Amino acid sequence: DELAALEAQWQDERGLAADIAATRARIEDNSDGGDKQAARARLADLATRLRERQGEHPLIHPVVDAQAVAEVVEGWTGIPAGRMQSDEIRTVLNLRAAMARRVVGQPHALEAVAQAILTSRAGLTDPRKPIGVFLMVGTSGVGKTETALTLAELLYGGEQTMTTINMSEFKEEHKVSLLMGSPPGYVGYGEGGVLTEAVRRRPCSVVLLDEMEKAHPGVQDIFYQVFDKGTMKDGEGRDIDFKNTVIIMTSNAGTELIAKLFADPETAPDAAGLAEALRPELAKHFKPAFLGRVTLVPYFPLSDAIIRQIVGLQLDRVAARVREAWRAGFAYDPALVEAIAARCTESASGARNVENILSRTLLPLLSAEILARLAEGQTIRDVRVGMTPDSAFSFTIT
């Protein structure tokens, strides 16, 4: 079906491109003395129809235009120039609202991130510096990584544009150089650093440095030049440009303090109060010069209502996959949301446990039910998931 759709699109674009070429030739030739005004109007109409049919991924280019050049640039560099060219400004202006569709319960964090990126995109910050440098602090499973994934999707065209480095692997001082690459004469010279090589290959990307507080303190020193001047020298002496990256560092420092502060919702602090309360805890892991160069973004613990909302979002993603894979409807009972959310509140991993429950229990059982019916030659039209009285998943497939 996908191949047939692509072939139909190609045929449509091919026909429109041929009409455009013929109309343009008649205008330039004008040997028949025809109405040039009518021909130009037809040319404009054909061009509009072609753009609408092409969308963001054209199959045929009638001329070498900005879109064609953007696709070549994207193929060479990995920079999603087509998307950035068409709607970058609109995306940045609506960034907070777009992020809120995936990251829930953290409006203050999304506002801080969106404001920093908006200011950078407007050209009002130092153009040498990265677009944004954020230290996101909070308990596990509250949306820090999801924020980074969402930014990669919205700003750079896909989650594959995010580079993730687990900083707990750099606890020893001698491993710090692995981020930049080994210098001449040392083992690994010429292979590139874990960080510098990733940014060199994909200069427009989100860089996620996970569990930053677990890295050796010497790691912080190598980032000062990145934060101030937007560059880092790799092991071969090349300057790697970070000015088109968004750097996000996550930390679980102060987890016990956050749990204590939010034990009573009536006395829980706001975002500014939480940030101030966390600074003494962060000072135990990060140098003052480091903290002074980053935007501190605290994350609140998730309430039961927010976790239920996240369960709904994850189930909606499952519904989209069912529609895409089997062209079938997908529905679920409210009791299913309550049951999954209740299991998540029993764990300290927050919303991360939602995906674990779905991928390890619900989805394997659902897959077995669907495949069993397909093996019998049945057609899948609708899927409904609920809960039995003994708290087991139930499936109704028609």
C-alpha cells in the first residue's frame, strides 16, 4: 500500500512538473501570440498544486530551487533543512504549547526552556554560544529525558538527532579525555571523542548528558569553553562547533530533598523556590562556575492525576501503532488507566514505569491475541482493552 501511494504521488508530481515545463516554454516562446497573462496564471496555479501535492518530501523537482538544495544539504550533513526552512519560526513561537503535548505536569520547565530557545533564535544572545544550556534536576521519571526527545523532534526533525551520553561512565579522571578524543601518542588517537565526534557529524542536534552529577568533577572544566564560546577542541586539535546544539544535562541530585518538600502539597514550593532550595544540594556536586553558566530547570514530582494523564498519552501512542500496523481501531476502558497508574505510584521510577508496564505486560499479551487471530485467518477491525475483576488485562478483538 505504501509503495502504491508513493507511485501515485510520483505520477501526479511528474504530470504537474511536465505541465509546468510546457507552460513555461510557451511563455518564453510566445510564438503563437497567445495570452501571456492567462499562461502566467496557469503556471502559478500549477506550481501551487505541485507544492500542495509534494508536502515536505517532494519526489520530483521541476527546477533546482531552495527545496532541492535543502534536501541535498540534509543528505550530506544530517541537518533537516527542509523542515527548518519551512516552519522554524512558527515552531519556535509555539514551542511551549507543542512540547506540552508530550511533557505534562511541568509547565514551568517548558516555559523556561522555550523562553531560552526563543531568545536565542531571535538573535538576542551571543551567537557563538549554544542555543541553550540546561541543567534539569528532579526525581526519576518526571519528564527530563522526554523534554530532550521532544526538543529533538520539534527543532531538528526527529528523535534520531539527539545524542545521549551516560555520564556515569566517566567517573574516573582518566576517562574524561574520551569525551574529546585521545591526544597524539595515546591509544585511540584518530578515533574521535564520544562527544566531539557526535557533534562534528551532526552539528544541529540535542546533546543529552544523563546523570551529570555522577561524572568526575574534571568533566565540568572541559565544558566552560563550550558554554562561553561554543567550541571544544577534539583530540586532533580541531575546533568542534556547538553553536547549533541544545545541551541538556540531567541530574537526580537532591531527590530526597524534593520528596521531603513535596510530601505535603499545601506547603510545596513553586519553581523558583524549589530551584533555590536545590542550590545547596547541587553545590555538593557542581562547581559554582559551572552552575553559573547553565539554566537551572527544576522538575516537580508527578501527582496521581498527572500520571493518569501520561498513561492516556502512552495508550494513545499504542492506538496509533495499531492503526498503522493493522488499520484497526483501538479503545480502552477507564479502569485500565486507573490500574496502570496505580501500579506506577507504587514505584519510585515515576512515569517511566508506565512504558515498562505497557512493553513488558500489556503489549506482549495484546500481540499474542492479535497474532493468534491472524493465524486463524481472521481480520482485525477493532481492539478494546479493559480490566477483569481480578485485575488482569482483558482483550476484545473483532
